[in-house]
Amino acid sequence: MQNLILASHGSLAEGMLSAANMIVGDIEGVDAYGLDTYHSPQDIYQLLKKKIAEDNTHEYIILCDIYGGSVHNQLMHLCVYPNVFLLTGMTLSIVLELILANETGDIEEKLLQVIQNAKDNMLLFTYQRVHHAIDKGIEDEKLW
């Protein structure tokens, strides 16, 4: 079984979990840890270290908000466990994809695909870009 852990500054992690619950309903196996609640990255680290050390039969996917941030830097130390995977740049689309993903197959390959999908979903729309696409014959339905 895979456990998804959301960790962030402020209440972003709890907000991500709240939004995911709104979209897909009650979710099991997902926990959120934000610094508004836990006050220090060390507090979150200690809680997760205890949880992971007590249960090495599950895989833990940890999503952090910012690469190099205090939460990420502290939780990187959990990668000493072979069943821990840490991703940075948490977005709602990543959270949803991981919640809805099939738990079979190679987890590292799955996570690399999730990262690629997140990159592919980063798009810029501007007045000029939209009108250029329309001028090329792309229909409005494909843009909106």
C-alpha cells in the first residue's frame, strides 16, 4: 500500500487535501502536514520518521511545496528509508493524479511520469498567443 504525505509551509498541504477531498470525495491514505499546525519542519520530520520506522511494509510518497525549502530540506533525511519517495513542486494536479493512480507497477517510473505530466500541464495563455492560435485555425473549443 502507498501512503501519500503532503507537507508544506503554512496551510498549503491541508488546503491541497481539502481541495482533493472536494473533487474526489473522502480520501484514505493521505495525510497533510503544514507549518501552521506543526510549527517547525523538525516536528513534521519526527512524526513521519516514527511512522515510517514503525511500518516498513508500505511505500511513502511525500510531496513538498518548494525544493530547497525548510520542509523539503528536513524531510530529505527520510530518503534513507528505501520505501520513501520525495517529490517537490506540489500541485493539485499532482496530488489528484497520485490519489487516482493505480498502485501496481514500478513506483519510481510512475513518479517520473507524474512529474512529466505536471510539466506538460504548465501552459501560458496570453492575448497574443490565443489570437495567434485562432488565426492559425485552431477552434475556440480546443483553446478553452
